[in-house]
Amino acid sequence: MSLWHADADLRGVDAVVLPGGFSYGDYLRAGAISRFAPAMDSVVDAAKGGMPVLGICNGFQVLTEAHLLPGSMVKNDHLRFVCREQVLTVENTSTAWTNQYAPGQQITIPLKNQDGQFVADERTLDELEGDGRVVFRYTGWNPNGSRRDIAGITNERGNVVGLMPHPEHAVEQGFGPAGETGPRAGTDGLTFFTSVLASLVRA
């Protein structure tokens, strides 16, 4: 089900995905204006109540602006848009969105961003590391200068996850990144969605 940003009613959904792409007001700061959409008040309340929420790329930026996740996103350190197949290491498999992955598993997910550099002060970074809240880390190459190679993080409860790469572009053979069986065969992103289904069934 698609929800409109001006709707305050989440219409009984069991989970929310804030998609990537660009949103209105990004020229001020990515996600800064979208955070005030009527729908976001309901998303914040639902997330605090335990609903699974996933923020992808611009959606991750909105989650930081809404203070559901710490830190902030700024322009890539090389000041250019980047679009590539990116290897990630799965660091946390206890979240609603990653429980079907294996710890330390390496996955390949498309990445495309301009404001993808995750930044936070050292105390926040130490807390994220110490609490096991780094969910994904860039592997092989840090494409945007994110602190400590962080590609995705979670809240303390593990129901809210944000990441810059796009798992929704690696869910169907023929349309994703290169995989073990050939070009565009990668489906590593599909496990995000089987994970959240498993977490909802357990709930």
C-alpha cells in the first residue's frame, strides 16, 4: 500500500518503508522539510510503539531529521553523485529488517546518492559501535566518506533501520546487481523484506 505524505493516517499498515530518491526541500538539507510531512508524525509515533520502519537513502535522511535515528547525512566527501554496486558487511542481525541474514555476511546492494556521507560526533559513533547498532558497513571501498564506513544503523529497539544503499533494487533476478549466477542476478536485498515478514509473524 502506498501512503501519501500529506496523510496522517497510516491506514493500518504493519510496517513502513521510507523510500529513496529526492524529496521536496532537499535543496535546504536532505530530508529536512520532508520530516515535517503530516505522515511523519504518525510514522514517529508508530516507530516509538515498535512498528518496523525502514529508511532507504533519502528515507534514511528523513529518519535522522525526525530524530528516530542519530547522526546526519551530508554531501559525499568527493562532492559527486555516486552510482555503483556496493558490497556491504552485515553487522547486526537482530533487527526487524536483518534477522534472516547471517552475522558477517557480505551482500551486494546498488548505491546511488549525492548526500550519502553519514556523520556524527565521536561520542555518538562510540555509542552506536558499543551498543551494536551499526547494521551495515561499507566493504572494499567507502563510497561517500561515511564515518567508520557506516552504511546503516538502527535504533535501540531494533525496529527502525536506515541505510544509504537501495535493497529494493536487489530483490528480483534480471533487475539487480551482478550475482553468483550472472549479471543482474543478485537478490541480496530481498532478505530485508523476508526478515520483516518473519519479525511480524513472531510478533
